[in-house]
Amino acid sequence: MNFESTGSVAIDRQYDIEIYVPRILPGDGLDEQEYQYHVRVKGRSDGIGFFGTSSSKKVGDHQEIRSVLSLSPDGVLEWFLNLKRELAVPGDDYSFLVDFAHGLLAVFAADSSLFTNYGYAIQASEASLARLSVQVPPDAKRGHDGNLVLAELYVPCRGDAGSEG
């Protein structure tokens, strides 16, 4: 799979998948959000929702917002694995999840702001993957919390309004 960003949509032409910028709703906790993605597969509308957290801090003259989305609930991971089977995507399940996670983040690639840096990560727990018999490669990237990092995206701000460039 190879998702390309077209602004607010990520497209994989080989498998005819379009992922749209998610609707983001407040979650139960202070820093929790629900990400509701609209996904078109071969012209059929579908969707998937899952939770994540967001934090903000000042870095130099700019604000930085970091969002971590979690695919760990078994039902969420099962949705992706069922899609892999439906589309008959070759290769291992872990690689498919990594590729699709990159597509989920690609919709944010055009989200630049004048004064805010954005960082995104999609994670899954090894325990959730093990329950679904997903083999994790030994060199898989892990976050500081021990979760597996499936994809990351950093969108820097465009700079100061008064700067030349």
C-alpha cells in the first residue's frame, strides 16, 4: 500500500482507498479525543473511530501540539485486519497496519499553521496485537511507554508572520 496525501485526503490508488480528515470529538478525559475517520473503499463508504490523546506545550516561540492515536482496542485492529482480508492485500498483518497508519496520518500533512507545530503518532499495544495473532517484527519501533509506534508525522509551523523568506 502506498498512500499519498492530496491535502485533506489520503489515497491509495492500487487498492482504491480514500481516507478523509477525521472528525475529532472530545473524549471522556481532559486530553482525550475520539477520531472518526470516513474511509471509502472501492467506492463504498465506511468508517472507523478510535481514541487518542493530545497535549500542548510551548517550544521556543511556537506552540507544539502532539496527538497520539491508539489502535489498541481489539475491535479497532480487527476492522483493519478484516479490510486487509477483504482487499486480499499480500504480506504480513503488521506491515499492513503500518501502511494504513501512515495513510491515517497523511491526511494531516497539509495542516501547517503559522505558529503551531503539530506532531502525530499512531500506536498499538503489543498485547492487543498478540491477542489477534499479529506477529511483531523484532525491530519494530517502540514509544517511551512501550507501545508500538506504527506511524509518525511532524508538521512544522510556517514561521513568524514578520519573517522574510
